[in-house]
Amino acid sequence: MVDCRREAAKHVKRGFTLMELLVVIAIIALLLALWMPAMRKIKEIARETACRSNLKNVGLAVLMYLDDFERKIPNTYPSTGYLWFESDGHTYLTPGSRWAYWGTFYKDYIRGQTKIFGCPSFRNDSGTRFVYPDGGTKQYERRFPLQHAAFSLNDHERAKDRNTETIYRLSEFIYCIDHAHGAPTHTGFTIDSLHNDNTPGAMNLTRYRKAPDNRFYRQIFRHNVRYPDPDRTGGRTNVLWLDGHVNPIEETTGDDVPLSWYTGDKKDRR
């Protein structure tokens, strides 16, 4: 005689035991731990690619401007701000005005795409705010998207108001850089630039190697970051050269960055 209870037990579906579930969860956690760093790296590669693409588009706008203005680089001073627009949010500031971002000189060549002056990897940790004056009687305050003003101009005195025909090599002349701050930097000095005044063993970017601006250092060489140190990333920054090409520069103290890359003069070459 067939034992019905035993026969029925054979067909009962057996579930996972607690131990089996724990093993599965542990395996999934291990896979995620291995997978997440790789995904973060892939995302950063994508952001850096987008950043370089934006710089190349900026380069196209610059080249078109130069063609229209007899190859003369605009003198952006005193455009030392981050702002594109008046307080209404859509009227462009006058290029060269105090709070204007230097990109406003190229507004006619970008079709409103101010985002090409930004880098997806840029982070504004300073909480910077900008105040719009209104006839001296009222002030409007709003947070401006620095992601649209995250490239820093070569502001060396030899780089402004100059005809490109006087520059030794356009392919070795820095026009702008994927820098920590969006405002033009005073790259006639080592405080804001990659060169160290052609002084072997000296340091570049001295402004960012001491408080309070050292908190921005990690936003300079912010791509392919490998180290957590506050003054060392092991990463790279991206540079737009005046011939329109873009390439990265690995983290450096400046020994391998000649002053000529900022002045455009042959005499400054080592």
C-alpha cells in the first residue's frame, strides 16, 4: 500500500534555509563591493570625456571669434566674475564688465549653450553666492550654477589683447584650463597657474597649497583621482590650447610646465 503522506511530502517544494540566504546575500555584497569602484571609475571617465568635449566646443567658439576680430585675443579684464546674465536671468552681462564671466565674449558663437563652459566633475564646495546690485537700493541674491563657469582663463598679461600671429606656437599656448575656480586666474604669477616661474624644484599653484584656499586644490587635478591626500590627487586636469586641441596635464609641481605656455613667447622656453 502506498503511504499517501510520504508520497505527498516528496512533492512539497523546499525553500531556502536561513544559512543559504545568508550565503547568497554575502555573495551579492561581495560582487557589489567589487563592482562599485569599477562603476565609479567608468562614470568619471564619462564625465572627463564630456569635459574635454566641452573644452573643444569652447575652442571652436574662440577660433570663430578670432577669425571675426582679426586674430586678436580679447582683453577680458576686469571680467573676474562667474556670471553670464543680469539679475533677470536671461539678459547677458556686458563682456568686460566687473561681474561678467569671461565666456560672455563668446556668447554670439555658442547659441546660448553656456553649459559648454562647464565640467561635469566640477564640485562647488565653497557655497559661493553672488549678489546683484539694483541701483544701489536693493540686492538680489541667488546661487549661480558654477558648472557653467568652471573653466579658468589664461590671464597672463602677455595673453590679453594680443594678435595670435605674435604667438610662437598656438599649439603650445594655454588658452583656458579645467581649473578649480571659474574666474580668470592671475597666471602671471605662480599662485594660480601650473608653471613655477621656470624655477626647478619650486612649487606651482601656491595659492591652493595653503589655507584657506587649499580646500580647492583637489578640484584642480580632479580627473582620475588616485590619492585621498588634501594636497595630492595623482589625477590630471584638462587644457584647451589656442589651436583648438585639448589634452590632459598630469598633476605636477610645475617643473614640466614652461612659462612660455602662458606667455606665448619663445624666449620663455627652457
